[in-house]
Amino acid sequence: MENLYIAATPSSPEVNFDFAQHRLSVRGESYPENAAAFYGDIIKSLRDYLALCTDTSITMDIALAYFNSSSTKMLFNIFEALNDAQRAGNKITVNWYHDEEDDTMLEFGQELSDDFTDITFINHAV
């Protein structure tokens, strides 16, 4: 499967899905004008990749400094796909990077950890 790379813009994050290495990354800020359009192909590619995985260790790094409410919905879709992959026998680890002084981002990561209990979450204050 071909890797997916989307360069960051002022309103959308860098997306770097290295499927061959089982390393997925989303970094930057996320408030695109149309979050569903921006994330639609990303989520489809992720689901297609995960459907091919069996007994695979997959790491997702998320380092978002800011995201809006419509991006939040898309992030939940990403985490639902990862959670489903974990339940299908894969090992999913999410590294959640947040500014050490940003309680909002820390709390959102903790909420995700509480909502998607099958995934291993590791919080990283930077």
C-alpha cells in the first residue's frame, strides 16, 4: 500500500502515514474550512490500511497544538478505526503530544483514552 503524506498548511496538519513502517503521524494545527473534505480521504486510506493488518504493532503520533470542533469529529473517526483495528488483533499505541501548559489538550487526550480503552495511550508533555 502506498504511503500517505500531506504537507501542513496554516490551517491543516501534516499527515504522514508510513504504512510500510506502521508509523502514522498527524502534527500541527487543524481547522480546515471543510474538515470532512480534508479528512475524508485520510480516514479512507487509514481504514484501507488497517483492513490489511493482522497481528501488527501500529504507532500513531498525534501532536496537535490546536483543532476546532469539526476536526474533533474527524479525530474521533480516526480513533474509532484504530480501536476497531485493536479489537481485530492488532496492537495500537497512540503517542499524544501536548504542550505541558495546555490543560485542554491534555484533557482531550485523557478523554480519548477513556473513550477508546482498547488503545494504549501515552501522554507526552513537551
